[in-house]
Amino acid sequence: MATGRTSAQFIAALRNREQLIGYWSLLDSPIAAERLARVGYDYLAFDAQHGLFGYQGMLHNLLATDTKGSTAVGMVRVEANDLTYIGKALDAGASAVIVPMIDTAQDAADAVAAVRYPPLGRRSYGPMRAQLRIGPNPADAHDQTAVLAMIETADGLANVEEICRTPGLDGVYIGPSDLRLAIGGATSTDPAVQEEFEQALVRVREAAEAVGIAAGIHNADGESAARRLAEGFTFATVASDVVHLQQIATSHLRAARGEAR
């Protein structure tokens, strides 16, 4: 089993553009999170935007991630680019927040401000759980927490170079389903726009590389994650528990019936 990193070590690796691999969670199941945290992933990302849990679910899954034997830190995709949502995720102990629907550099600057305490930002001081493992001093929290901007809209793609230059932004993260729709796909997996989609990925990756910040991407499976890392992305997420639960259960059912997989 891989050796787990502290939050400070994870954030340093992220900022140094070291390769990191994570897993995406939609389920409100701390027991599942506890098991996933011991598999060897560098991080578990809990989806508060489209996931099936509220604040208590987010808190309990972050708690489960920090249990004995864990190799992972917890991060959260927050509901929106909002000071309250971002602050609650950080106060609950998230090592990083992924902020959706970033269209402009101002959007990115607002996200950064929500993660940093004054005078660098606007985060309200109240790290009820986070102070036990991140901080409690503002300078420590700044060193040990990261903010990642999702590039998933037409405007976000058009402004990605400016977004990447936002002071204090630690990285960008591609939401491939929304991005594919944004460039004209009829569905979130439409192969008709594959060439344009690949060009968009290159643009985002190169924009991040040019300014030395992390570049991440969401993936349906481990093989896709490996390919994107080989292309130059610095972190990649494998998604997701709810989908994989159905997939593996289906494969076992077919095997039990003697059906071809």
C-alpha cells in the first residue's frame, strides 16, 4: 500500500506538478470512503455539486478519509463559486476545493479569495474541524489548502490562459462532460466533436504548464487516467463509486449467468 501524505505534503506535490491520482465519490457512504482511502489513491474527491449528500455527508466522508491506514487526503467539489460553500468545505477539513463553472479570471480570483483569510482573501475564520489538521494559523492554512478552477464552459475555455494566470490559483481541472457539450457535442460523450475536444484539452493543459500550475482532468476509468497523465496532465481522477458499483455488480451477474462479459 502506498504511504499516505499529510495535507501539507499533498499540497506541495500538487503545486510542484507531481503526478497524483484520485478517485471520485458521489455516494454518502463513509464506510465506502474509509475503504477507498486505504486503496492507495492520493486523494478522494467528494462531489457536493452533483453528489448524493449534503453537509453532514461531506463532513462524515472527510472524517472517514482521515482514518488509520489512509493514503489519501480529501478534497471537495463545492456546489458553486460561493464564499459560504467554499468556507464550509474547508472548515470541514478539505485539503482542496474544486470550484465549478469558472468562466473568467475574475471568477477564479473570487474562488481564490474565498480560500484565503484576510488580508489575502475573504475566508471567514472558523476552522472548527480543519484546525485539528490544517492550521489553525492562517499562514498554515494557506500553505496546506489548494483551490482548483474547473474549466468546463465555452467562456472558461476561451479565457483559460487568463484564468491560469490568476494569482493564488493552484490549478485547473477539466470537467469533460460539460466541456464536450460546451464545444458543440450533442451529448456528454458525443464522438462527433472528439477532435475539437482533444484540442481543447491541449489548450488547457498547455495554459497551466506555461504558468507552472497543476492541470487535472476527470476520467471514466484508470486506463483513460493513465493516458492523460502520459500526455502531461499532472493529476487525474478516476470516476466514480456509483458508476463502478453498478458496473462491477453487472459483470458479476453476467458471470454467474454464464454470459459473455
